[in-house]
Amino acid sequence: MKFSIQSVYEWYRGLIRNPKYRWWVLLGTLVYFVSPIDVIPDIFPIVGELDDVFLLTLLVSEFSQMLIEGFKARKGVTDSDTPVASNSEQPAKGEDTIDVDAVSVK
């Protein structure tokens, strides 16, 4: 089993986006942040604070992203609602789309 920061990030992101566990993860993160027990003790300068800073940054970024998505959902705004620069870029009504299969050329 390989350990990586990316796998920890994906695990944490999945937990915080799950409505069932969201508040438990938030509470657990805040308790970990104020707790004297850490993965890397705060006794070591700079390195000791890195795990706290990493976790707090992750929490703030994911929680703010969830809030933004929540506000957009309440207003009914989606990514497809963005305006198009000109009408010439939109296909005419009744115009069919064509599906194309990609073939790699070596």
C-alpha cells in the first residue's frame, strides 16, 4: 500500500463532502488542531506546525468550496448558465450533432 499526500487529501475530501460525516470531520479537525497530541509534535520548530497548517488549510479550502457550491445550488446557478460570447458559436436549432471516434496515430 502506497502512502501519499494525494490519497490522504482524497480521503479527507470524500469524508467532508459526505453529509453524514461532515460535522464530525469538522469537529475532529478542530479538536486535532487545538490538541497537544499531533502526528508531528509542535515541540519541533516549523516542522511541528506543518501538519496543523496543512490540515487547517485543507479544512478551510474544502469547507469554503462546499459553501460556494451550496450558494450556487440555492440560487439555481450551474456551469451551463454562463453566457456565450456570440450566437455564431451556438449550433442552429435542428442541427444534428456528429459523434466521432478518436483513433490514435503512431
